[in-house]
Amino acid sequence: MTPYSPYKGKSGIKRIFNATGYSLAGFKATFSHEAAFRQVLLLNLILIPISFSVDVSALEQALMVAVCLLAIIVELFNSAIEAVVDRISLEKHQLSKNAKDMGSAAQFVSLAIIFFTWMIILFR
């Protein structure tokens, strides 16, 4: 079977090691170049420990942590979208603006999910 991409040829344990390296490089690049990612990490460094100190059920605590981690995932995708758009062209174009605005909107929704989840759990 011919691989779809020459970069997709690895399999087994070698692929897992490569994927781990790529993931760590992605975290490093995002942390180095994206202030929003650092802000979301700071938010998580504040909220996740707080989730362990409030009197809620284990399920509610897990939900509080999960929604915080969701914001990290969304910011990684948002940063990736921005990087690809900028790689293609720095010229102002409506489709580029739309793509970046949509990524920003996704991050806004993830932060709203954190807020409302925490409010519902803490003030039920």
C-alpha cells in the first residue's frame, strides 16, 4: 500500500515516539509564540488547583478540570489555524480574517463553557 504522504510511512512504536516528539514541539512552539496560549495555561494553573479545594463531587471536579483543559485544546487549534493562514499569506484577505475570527470565536465559546460550568457547579 502506498502511503498518502511520504511523512506517513512510520508505524508501530517508532510512530508513537515520533508523534510524541511532534506534540512536544507543538507545545513548545505554541508556548513560545502565542501569548493567548500562555494566558490559557495560567488560567488552568489557577483554576485546576482551585477545583481540588472546593467541596464538590468527584464527577463535578472532573468536569471542572475537563472544561479547563478544553480551552487548551481549542487554543492549540486556534494557534494552528492562525499559523497556517499567516504561512499562506500575510496579505489582508476576507477569508483569512474569517478563519482567524472563527478560531477566536471557538476559543470564546470554550472560555464561556468554563465560566458557565463552574458557575453551575459552584452555585447550584
